[in-house]
Amino acid sequence: MYVAALIATALLAWWSAYDIAPAASLLCLAAGLMAGLSSPPPSAHFGVQIRADSTQFAERSRLRAAYNIDVAFGDDAPLAKALLVADQSEIPRDIKDRYADAGIVHMLSISGMHVTIIAGSVLLMLHIMRLPTRVASISAVVVVLAYVFMLGFPPPAVRSAVMVSVVVGSKALQRHTSRWAALAVGALIPLARSETVTDLGYQLSVGGMAALIAAGALGRRSVIASIQGWQGKLARALLISSVATLVTAPLVASAFGRLSVVAPLTNLVADPVLALAQPMLFLAMLLAPWPAAARLVATASHPLLAAFDAVARVGAGIPYAAIAVEPSARVALLFGVAAIAMVVACVSRFPARAGLVASGAIVAAVWFG
């Protein structure tokens, strides 16, 4: 299986880029074929050894990156490590509660949004360098896959990396890209790792992405689509944030025991701040071999990190920003049914039936709760 994967990857890389960078693609093909067809070292557990070595390499890379972040970011290091290498160990519990009350605690962990922002930033930078579109796309995918490997393949990041790869591949082949199809492919992780089904990060990632797609479809069909200028952009962003909050609310309530009332507003403000901060944080991490340059970029990102933390502080400080809840399994299931029905209603041309199901499920959940 390992040999077949290596050979298939080599052939795909060669086929994707042979007409743009023949020499590089032939080298990639040759390396993959040699690695795949060469005899493995004598060991009864070759596959296990490969997995162990790759895991150790990823862990060493992650620890090295965390050390470089400490050196470059100073006091901002705990927040930067959470946003870059998924290390929240140095963030105090009260600060995590603040982010939870503000409804943006999911941004402290590496999710599909972080990976997508980095992929888009890399792609933009390569386009600015005037690289051919296909070379830039393939390079961005390689960078994203290497980053996800360093993180240890967390399910939300893997889902996003797969979606990015599918979209980039479809555009390179000049094929229509369906967001639902890309999400479906990215959500197939449990076929390889069955325990992923119960992972909260995976559930929030898939549910949140489904909500974003559904909210986009609703925005294109509703009266909001006719609003022009900044008012229209603000209305669409608020709609997307509200739908995403409502769809993921059952998961958040079950996991954290609270619901953030201000989440649609705080996410609306925090999203653009994180979209600006994440590429700078990533660049500072890449510049670690040049400490002076890394510290310069890290210092420049300090106002953005301060603004991001200010969103959490102000949001959590609003009276009744969060409501403590303890849903039973039955109530959580009913709210889950309501969330799924809400997604269906957003994308359907005839949303009445799905809307009735969602309303009935919410009424039943409130009754039993």
C-alpha cells in the first residue's frame, strides 16, 4: 500500500506539472519511483517503522517551531503558538473561558479556517511573484500539506487541506468545483481513522463548513443579495456568522456547557483580524533561520494579536454574553436535528418542510429541556 501510494503520488506530480517545469517534474517522478520500487530495509514492521519515524520527525519539527516562536514573539508567544502549532498549554484557563464566553474559542485551535488563510496567502504571494498559475497552485498545496504534516494531521486541518487540494486540482483541470463535493471528500477522514468521528474539532470543522456553504447559498437567494456596497457585505457577513453559530451551537453547548449570545458579532469582527494576523504569524515562523527578520515580523503582528485578544475581552465583558447550559443527550440530539434541517432549509428552493422540521425539533428540545 505504501509503495503504491508513493508511485501514484509521483505519477500525479509528474502529470500535473510536466508541461510547465519538465526538469523538476521528471526529478519528482524519478525520486518517487526509486523510493517506491527500491527494496525496504529488512524489518518485520517496516510500515510501523515508517509511521513512527514520520511521527517523530513531525513532533521534532513542531517542537522546533514552538521554540522559534518563543524566541521571536516574546510575550505574545502563548497566543502565537496556539494559532500556529496548536499548543494551548501556556494559555491560562481564565483566558480560555474569556474566549469561550465571547464565542471565538474555536479560533485558538488550528482549524480549517487557519489552513485556508495560509493557503490563500501563499497562493497570493506566488501570484504576486508572477509564477504560472499551475505552478503557484501546486506549490501552495505542497506548503499546506507540509504544514499539516508538521501539526500531526489534526482532523480539522486535514479536512481543510483536502478541500484546498480538491479545489486547486479541479481548477488546474478546468473542471467545475462543487463546494459540497469538496467538503464531502474532506469529510472522509473517518474512513482512514475511525476515531475521528468522535473528535470535537472534526465535528465543528465539518459542521461549520457546511454552515458557511449553506449561508452563502441563502445569501445569494435572499433580499440581502440586492443590497450594494459595504452595507451588503456587512449583511452577508453577519448572515454567514449567524448561521455558522446556530448550526454549531449544539456541539459547542455539549462540549463547553455554554452558549455565546454575542458569537455572531464577535466572529464578524475577529475573522478579518485573524485573516490579517495568521499570514504574518506564519511568515515569522518561516523566517526562524533569520532571527532578526522573524522578530521584525513578529513585532509587526503584535497590534493584530492585541486586537484579536481585545475582541475576546470586550465580547466576554458584555452582560449576559454567554449562557450556561447543561443539555441532556436527548436535547442535544434534537438540537442537532434542528441544525441539520436548518442547513437543508438554507440551500433548498422550497425550505418550508426543512423549516418545519427545524422548528419542531427546537420546540421539542425546549419542552424536554
